[in-house]
Amino acid sequence: MDFLIKTQAKSTFLAELLTIVGGAFLLFAASQIEIPLNPVPITLQTVAVMLIGLTYSPRRAIETHLLWLGMCAVGLPVLSGFVGGIAYFVRPTGGYLLGFVIASFAMATLKEKLSLNSWKSDAFLTILGTVIVFASGVLWLSYCIGWPAAFYGGVLPFILPGIVKGALLCSALQIVRYARQK
């Protein structure tokens, strides 16, 4: 019996580790799909952040983002444009990186605590996550380049793409949930 418990514990640990590493890889891959804008590019990073926030536990969401940002900090090219390094935390996009962590954790926490599982709740959480990312990103960006430039360069171009990405993500999650029920 002791052997079965140890085997199950190893299996659970491996599954959790693969979930975290898979999420970090998802963040890396989504970072590379971009429309270059200055000072902040449009990427699929936010889709990955929102997906993690909607599907991971709060702890796994934090661990995944910390692994990805840790990889960046040591210089691995995991950010948009295949770049990395500690300096990216204080460049204009640094606030967005912090916002990703906060948004994903907040979304996962609310989803877990309130047992949310509908398209409407996913949409609400995605909007909340997007607002957190924008707020964190623009606060730091305004420090770097000033408030008007931060708003026009760091929020305005992202509103429509954010709505489209959020709607597609929420719809895809509902399709997956529906397919699992069948």
C-alpha cells in the first residue's frame, strides 16, 4: 500500500511540474507571435496569461509566471522578439510583465473561490485580467514616457485586439468544456 501512495505522489508531482513547465512554454510561444508597435508590441502573451488565469489554480498560475519570468531574468530569450534579461523588468514593458502575474493570480483566485465556470464568468474574469494588465503596464509606462504617451501607446492600440482575443478565448473554452461533457 505504501508503494501505491508513493507512486501516486510522484505521479501528481510530475503532473503539476508538467503543468507549470507547459504554461511557461505557452507564455514563451505566445510572446513570439507579435505585431511590432512602439513602445509595446501587440502579442498573444495576454491570451496565454488569461488562459492560465482561467484554467490553473492560483498557486500554479503564480509558479508558472515566476518560472517564465525567472527564465527571462537569467537571460533566456523568452520575451517578445526572443529577448531576455533582468533589464527588461525596468524597460517600458516591465509593468505589463508584473501585471501578467497579478492578473493571472487574481483570475484564478476568483474563479476558484466563486466556482465560476460559464462564458459570462470567463468574460468577466478576462476583462478583469485585462484591466489589471493595462493598469500595471500603463502605470510603469507613464513613469518611463509620460502619461499621454503611455495611454496612446500602451492602452489605446490594445483595446480592440484585447476584446477580440478575450472573446475568442472565452468561446474556445466553452467549446472545450462542452466537448468534455459529451
